[in-house]
Amino acid sequence: MSSATNERVETAVANHQATLDACKTLVRIQGVHKYFGAHHVLRGIDMTVKQGEVSVIIGPSGSGKSTLLRCVNLLETISAGRIYVRDDLIGYREANGRLHDLTAKGIAMQRREIGMVFQRFNLFPHCTAVQNIIEAPTQVKRQSKAKARSKALELLDRVGLADHANHYPAQLSGGQQQRVAIARALAMEPELMLFDEPTSALDPELVGDVLNVMKDLAKSGMTMIVVTHEIGFAREVGDTLTFMDGGVVVESGDPRQLIAAPQHARTQEFLGRVL
């Protein structure tokens, strides 16, 4: 790479970082614990994610990464601590210094602002790609079918599947199904996107198409928390990289610096195995 190219890249990175520094915090995770019976899965997690930031989380299986995402999206309830998206306390309302569980309607309202993409695609097998995408906007946001379909077709074009609108999941590859799942999450126009190892169930040759969609989302300014084993994606796209192990944050920082020179022995060991 030429010195001029290096300089352009460094300038772009610096400008992006300056933009992030000026952004407000969108997600605050404070002292979060999670138990499953006697099993202490999350042990006091603290994390912040700014608006427009791509926060990547890596770590071995069983480290609590996916559980943390599920807590942010109210698929699991936390045992202690607090999670805020914008300034909304996730899952609870506070009154007179005490926390009270949100109603089912309140939880549904909060979930509308948070999109989630899972390891498995979870598409409705009896619905076409476009039907899968319009389900939530029409049922939850009460959009007209015409408006929801128009938006769904735009999103399918965005993820490179404009000519697959009427295909059923069984007619799509795993990578195509995952891209439909991303479009489905985007159809609700969320402020925050959560990705739980979105490429782990894919054949290696299909991973790139999904990662390219995620890269385009990052470029568009979408706030993202991504649990992944794709270290190249973390290095190229991530603004922050967090290594979790045993339910705690072991190390966090700039992805390129952390990958090149991890400070903690456990991080060094993990990266030494996966790189």
C-alpha cells in the first residue's frame, strides 16, 4: 500500500473516530449479572455503545456473549444491573427508587427499536421472502400491506436479493436466508441492530455475502453490536472490540490494536488459536 493510500486510510479512520466521539451514547450496560439457576453466566458486565458505532464481541463458547445480546433485546431478563437503550431502562420502569417489570405491551414497544439477527435464520417456511419481511411491520406497526411490501422490496434490493422476493426459504441458500433475516429486522426501522454469530451456521463460501451486507449497514451509520468469530470483520469494520470469557469483559479497545497486541494473557491465548 502506497504512503498516499495509507494517509487516506488513516485520515478516514480519524474522521470516523472524531464523528463517533461527538455522538451520544445509545446503549449503556451497567453491572449486568445473569444467573441460570446456580450458573452465573454474566458477572457484572459494563459496556457502552455510541450511536453509529460497530461494537464487536468475541470470546469462546459459553463466555456469555449471546446471553448478553439476549438481555439487551429482552429475550432474557437480567438478574442484576441495568441496561439502557437511549435513556430507556430496558425491561423495567423505575418509580420511587424501585424497579417494576414492564408490561408485555411495554416490552413490545422497546423491542420495536432493536433488531436482532440470530445464528439460525428463523424464517417462516410457508412464507416467501417478501412475506417474511412484511409480517412484523403489518402486524406490529400496523402498516398497510402496500407500504410494507414496497419497503420490503427496497430492503431485498439492498441485501442483493431483489430477484428472490417470491422465493420460499427452502428455495434459498443459507446465506440468502440470512440476508432475508437481516432485511426482516431492518423492516422495523430499528435504532440498534444485534447480530448473534450471524455467519456461524453458513458454509464458508456463503459467509462473504452476509458480511458485505453488514459492512454496508455499518457504512450507513447503523449502530450495531456484533457477536462473531470473524476476526477479519472485527478488524476491518469494528469501532470497538470486546473479548469476553467466563462471563466477564477481559479486555476491550480499538480492534486493530487489540488484535495486533492483546494485553491480557487470556486474550493472547484465544487470538492465537483463532487467527
